[in-house]
Amino acid sequence: MQFSVFTLNLRHGQGPVKGTAEANWALGARRQTMRENAERLGDFLLKLAPSPDIICLQETNAAAFFWPDIVRIIQKRIGYPHLAVSARMFLPHNNAILSRLPFRRVLSGQFHGLELIRWGWSAFLYSANRGFVAAEIAGVGLVVSTHFDPYHEALRCLEARKLRRALEDFDPPLVMAGDFNSGRYDDEALRIATAGLTTSPEITAANFLEHATWPAGSVAAKRRLDYVFVSPSLCVISATRLSTGYSDHFGVFARVASR
């Protein structure tokens, strides 16, 4: 069996980076702008040929800060019947999975247990609300959409361990996609999260920057943050970096087959 997976950090629908990488956060983006970007992202997905069977999304908003629920705007635009979202609907760094294929069961979780005094406010603000959503899909396996901390490798390691523990009881093949925020090819958190899994192109020092996925926009991409990993019973036939024009990340489109 073959199927396709597309993963993308949506940047809350705020659009791509403009000017410098430091201008990444645009909290003041208007609701209407975010809604329009979500609709355009939906149109982009509809134009992909072939269009992905499964779409993994990060930074989907939900009701955070009274922003529009952009993942549902995208779902309405593309007409995919199946949606799984993280349990904490009020948090800004939510995750979601859209699929043409039905779900057997859904699991979601947040990366709790952060120490505010030890790690500081940036850890609290940018990590406390991160987590994952997973959907078991017939004929595919367990598909995970996740998003790790961007600033602290030690926190990413904690998140990676929590994620793998949460998935221990699932037997089916595993597809893990998302924004891992590991800015180095040898990041320890990336190794922990993806132990026993493979991706394409392979992660090496030589090709790491060649396949960078952040930032997208008018700034040259310099970090490979976004991936689709699969367990040994599956194989990534091809993986393509795609610029949507409506996020600060490139998306990754992967074609996967059973071995």
C-alpha cells in the first residue's frame, strides 16, 4: 500500500517571515488576515497533485487569543472528512491531523511538568502548551503530528521522551511528522524522538542545511526543522520540500509505502 503525508507548521495563519528571521513573531496579525491565509493554504493543498492523503499541522491556534480556528477553516476549504486535534483547544501551539482515511482511535497529549523557575518564562510560554495528536488509520498505522520547543534542547529531550512513552502501547506502524525544532542534525532530542525510525532524505551533516525548512519567505532557510519519519515496516519513497507562501515554514510532502 502507498499513501502520502504532508506536514506544515501553519504559524497560526500569520503568513511567512518578511525581512529578517528575527521578525518571526507577528502577534498583531489581523483575524481577517489569518483567516484569508488559512483559506489560501487550503487552496494550495487542493492544487497539489496528487493531493496528500494525510495532513499533519502544527500551530493551528484553536481558540487561542481569540484567533480564528484556522485548521477548521482549512478543513472546510479542502473537504477532508476526518479531523483530529489536540485536547487543549484553548492553547496556541496546537496540533492537528486531517485525513481522507477514517480514524480507528485518537490520542493526544501535552508536554507538562516544566519548571518555570528553572527554565524561565520563554520555556513556560513556548513549551508548556506544546504536545501532540495521534490518529490510528486503517492500512496506514499510527500517524503523529507533534511540535517541540524551539529554544531549549533539554526541554526538547523531555518532550521527546514523553512522546515516545505515550506511544508505547500502540502496535501498528508509526508515522511521526511535525516541527521538531532541532536546529542541528545531531540534536539529542531528535535522536530520542525518532529512535528506530527513518526519513528521507537521510539526516546527515552534509545534507542538513540543503533541506532546511525554516524560515520561509524573504529570508534564506537555514534550519531543517520539519520531517516525516516512519517505522521499519514502512519506507519513505520520496520527500519534497514545498513553499506554500502562507507560513514561515516550508511544508514536507512525503510518499510512503509498505515494505
